[in-house]
Amino acid sequence: MYIRIIKPVIDRLVGFLGLLSLSPLLLVLILLGIGHFRGNPFFLQKRVGKKEKIFYIVKFRTMTHVKDEKGKLLPDSLRLTPFGKFMRKYSLDELPQFFNLLVGDMSMIGPRPLLVEYLSLYSEVQSRRHLVKPGITGLAQINGRNGISWERKFQFDVMYVEEQSFGLDAHIFLKSFQQLFLPKNIYGKGGEVKPFKGSREK
């Protein structure tokens, strides 16, 4: 009952109330983003959702589009601005995802939605993370975030799929709320999150 009916209703309600109640803050961040990046303050990117459905995730921009002499984007660590670091530190860049909640692409709690190009790289077990809607926060995020390996993240994702319940969701939500005030493991080693190269266990 909770997973099939109550949780989706809560997600859409949270999305609506989040956008409504945070509208003054969102407006300020939009204006700051426009001024800082001299243009569009939003970041839209294709991600993989439930049953491998592709959708666009909405976030605030945290990086520039600076490229090298060959026209290739510079590494994330060189494009991430001080303003962007502040936004990521306190998860302010994630706030537009209330829209994704409202339209039903995402859930408050679940595995983080990842890049489309990773689809062919998962093992059969890791692919089970797509049996549920992706979340704004999840079990992997409260257990190390970007400070743990991809394999460990996927273990937490699959664990969530197999053990999801109201109690687990409440635990993840409260733990995530606490981490807003004690942010850590936002970046991987070297100042950026390394891309997923594929599972060792195909």
C-alpha cells in the first residue's frame, strides 16, 4: 500500500508544496545564477528513471562551459565555480528537482538517477536499481555519497530496492536532513566525481 499508492502521492505533494513554499528562495537563486553565469541558471540533463525510462533532470547550474583549445569541456574541477561549490555543499542545486517530483519522474527517496551512457555498463544485479523511481536522496547518499566506490553505491541502491519501506524512507529522509548541516563527501578524490567505467562483475 505504501510503496504503490501512498509514496507516489506524498512525492507529488512534496513537489508541489516544495515549489510553492520555496518560491522566494528559488527566485533569489535564479537571479543569482543568471548574474553569475550570465545566462541560463538551470542545468537540464537526460537521466535514467524507473524501468529505464529517460527523463530530464532539473538542477541549478554549478559549472561554467569553459572548453580547451580542442573544443572539449575542461574537467569538472576546473569548471566548478566558488558559487557552484556553495550550492553543492548545501544541496541548493538540487532544489529544482521538486519539479521532477511534481511531474512524477522522481521520488524523494530512491537511487540517484544516473547518466544514460551508463545503461550498458551495469551488471544484471546493478540494473535492479531501475525497478524503482530514482530519488533526490537515497541509501547510498547517507552512507558515503561520493566518498565510496561506484560498486558500493550500487550495493546500497539494490539493497534499497529489496528492502524499501516507510520506516527505511523515514530513516533516509531524517539522515539526509541532518547532513544538510554537516555536509561531507560531496566531491570525489581530486575534487570531482569519477565517471562509472563499468562493473567488475558482468
